[in-house]
Amino acid sequence: MTIYHSCLQKAKIIFERTGVLIGHDEISLLCELWGTMNPGEFMDKLDKMSDEELKSWLEKTKLEEARRRKKRESLNAYLSQEHRVYA
């Protein structure tokens, strides 16, 4: 089983439990936030949670992704400015 296939299975399970559709990036972020190193650890963590706890984590994931996107946009703007100044 490939990592990508494993993430699709995780997303399917999460959708069945919560009705929230997520993608590979959100799965990766959940892995990072939960400190899981492999699909088995991820599934163990997932199985121990109630559906409401899982929904709460999904909200945290959305907030974290928005924070990272804003930071990345800010860095890109800075690098673009530096490029114009020193070009």
C-alpha cells in the first residue's frame, strides 16, 4: 500500500465519521499535530477519538493551515520585494 493510498483511506474514514471531506494536506497536518509516524499510529489515535473530538481536530487543522498559508504569503511577498530591490 502506498502512502497516497493510505491517506485516501484515512480521508474516507474521516468523511464517514464526520461528513467532512479533507485531502492529503490536511491528513499530513493531522499526522504532524498528533505526532504519528505511520498509518498504524494514525489509525490508533483516530479509533480512540469520538466523532466530536475528531471534528474539533479538523477545525484546528483548518486554523493551522490558514496560519501557515498567511505566513507563506508574507514570506513570498518579502522575497519578491527583495528580488526587486537587488535585481
